[in-house]
Amino acid sequence: MKKLEKRAIICLALAAVLFLGIGVFTYRFVVYGSDWATFYANQHIYTEGRLAVGSIYDINGKLLTENKDGKIKYNDDELIRRATVHAVGDMNGNIATAARSAFKSRIVGYNVLTGTYSITGNGNDLTLSIDADVSKAAYQALNGRSGTVGVYNYKTGEIICMVSSPGLDPENPPQEETSGMYINKFLSSKLIPGSIFKLVTSAAAIENLDNLDSWSYYCTGVSYINGEKITCTAAHGTVNFESALAQSCNCGFGDLTRKVGATLMGEYVNKLGLRTSYDIDGVENAKGSFTFPTDAPLNLAWAGIGQYDDELNPCSMMVYMGAIANGGKSVVPKMIHSALSSADETDRMIEESTADKLTSMMKNNVVSNYGESNFPGLDIYAKSGTAEVYGKEPNAWFTGFIKNEDAPYAFIVCIENGGYGSSVAGPVANSVLQAIVNK
């Protein structure tokens, strides 16, 4: 009798192990099945290790790439191929954030019940949110310089432009790899932001400093903290909050940063999503990194100006621009176009009154400093940045948004080691935005 009991216990234990194993397998099959089915060894959907099914289009139905009869074809226009390669992907899957790699299970048409089988055997078509013609305009405006241009609709979240340079022609890739050519800098880079970061410090100051409207600073072109200096491009004289932003006064914003304090500065880069990795249809952008020392006032001042250890992801900053334009809340970016999907809102980043104040100040930047005539027909709100990079020319930045009718777009431009922000990156932004509103 005891032997029967032991055998029964052993059988029950084995059955339990079996059911546990089935449960683990079922879980892994549901969660990881698409990765197994879309593995490069699956000759049903790959030819010589390259995806061999499905087509990808831009938001206007323009063909970007198709896989047919074991061959990969891209758009006939070389400039469009170069402008969209970081969104679409190269033949060999070197750009991990691009559609051919990141969305291959959608293109293949995988589901739990039928796997990769489809009646036609051609996979699925995928429509991206990017506009090929706008992307081409951005690529031409960059004119071979290293950098990135990003534009998205701050009402719907659709990214219509994310161009990186250096790039490549996916139909005729170079024999030797150029540094950074497979990196989607809009999504994957972290760069020194310089003075565009003053829009972060400004938000923290507006919401936490009393009597900010009466604050002023006399700028001689240099200020000293514990015997070390912060420098400006010029002696700005007496500046108030608005003119300090318009003239991008480092000395004045160093003073404001120290008044805000390290703790609040850290809280605001989190609150504004600059340390956030957004889920962009399953693709994640890089998180920015920032240090605000509590015991080093000089370094804290430089951090509030956008220097020191600041490293900014362009996509996250663009989303913050959308929040300013949208009354304090933004929307999560999207790469895949769908007429049915709704926008996913972010948490509130800033108060509506703060957004209104920053909007007014960014318009003043354009009117008093950059020149509205340089952006004809655009209701533009912006901030430039000239970020010092050790041993190199500065990174040139220009970011903001437009409020043209039927054109609610936030944008960001960075030209690495390009020089002065408004004069170098500003014209690039204008070219891209003109391409959008004049379509």
C-alpha cells in the first residue's frame, strides 16, 4: 500500500512538472513567438538573411521599400532613400530602430494562431507616419552635415520627419562604414544641448520662484562663482527674465539656476520627460542624462545653462516642445500611421499658465532676436542653442513649434559641431517647416 502511495505521489509530481513546463512554454510562446518566427533562419520570410516579404509606405502612400520575388526595392529617388533610411531601414538590418527591423513581425503578419503564414505569401503592407517629401527637404537642408531633424504633430503624435546624417543610400551602401551612419540620432543619440535647455530652467523658475517678474540681472559678459567664471557671448547689460532668454544670457540663467536649486532642477528634467524613454510603437528612444550637484554652485549653474554633464535626447526635447504648444501636456510620438488610433497623452509636464508664459517668451525670441522675416508665413515659437563641445565646434540647435492653421507641429534641429544655433540650425528648421505648410 505504501509503495502505491509513493508511486502515486511520484506520478502526481511528474504531472505537476509536466503542466508547469506546458505553462512556461505557452507563456514563452505567446510572449516570444514573434521573435522565434521572425528569426533570420526562417526561409519562408527571409532570402539570404534579408526580409523578403511586405512593403513599407509613407503617410501619403509613397512607396519606400518593397520585398518581392526575393529582391528588395527602395524608392526610385536617391534623396528620398537617403532621407528615410533611418526610419525605413537598410537591407541588412543594421538600424535597430527602423521599421524593417523593429516592425518585422507586423510586416511578416505574424500572429499566435497562424504564425507567419499568409494566403498571398507576400506579408503585410506597413504605412509609416513619416512624409517622404518633408524628409527629403530636411536631408537637403542638412547638406551633408552631421546631425538630425525631427518634426511631429503635437496633437496626433505622428512623427512626420526624423532624418539623421551622415546617412547612406540603402540600395548602394558604402563599402566602408562612416561613424554614426547607422544611428538614428533623433531617437538614439544623447547630445550636449546648450541654451535650448534654458527652456527647462525657465519652466522650473516660473513655477517655483516668487517675484520672478521683478527679477533682473546686470550682465558684464562674465560672472564669477568661487573664483571661477561663467561667460556670455557679450555684455548684455541689465536683463529681465524675458530678455535673458531672448539674448540667451548665460550669466543671468546661471543665477536663476542657483536660485531654483539642484533638487528642483533634477525634479524638472524628470517631470518634463527628458529622462524618459518613450514607447514609440514598440521602439524606445534614448533617455537623457543630467547631473545637478548640490555642493558645486559653478557646475550647477553650467548645468542649468545646458552644459556641464547635460546630455539630451532630441526626441524627448521635441515632446516637451509639444507640451508648451499644447497647454502643458504633450502626446507620445508614433511612427506607424493609423487613421483609427488616438493620441496617447503624457502626464502633465507644466501648468497651463507656464505654457502660456513660455509661448510668449519663445515668440519674443523670434521677434527680438532671430527675426520673423527669416521664417516667412510661419507662426513660429523657438529657442536656439549653441552647445560648447570640448575640442570641437559647438553643436547648433534650434527647437520650438508652429501654430499655423492645420499645422500643429513641434520640431528640433541639431547640427553637430555646426556653429551658432540660430544662424546655422534656424535656416534648416525654416526649410523643413516651409516644406510642411506649403504642401
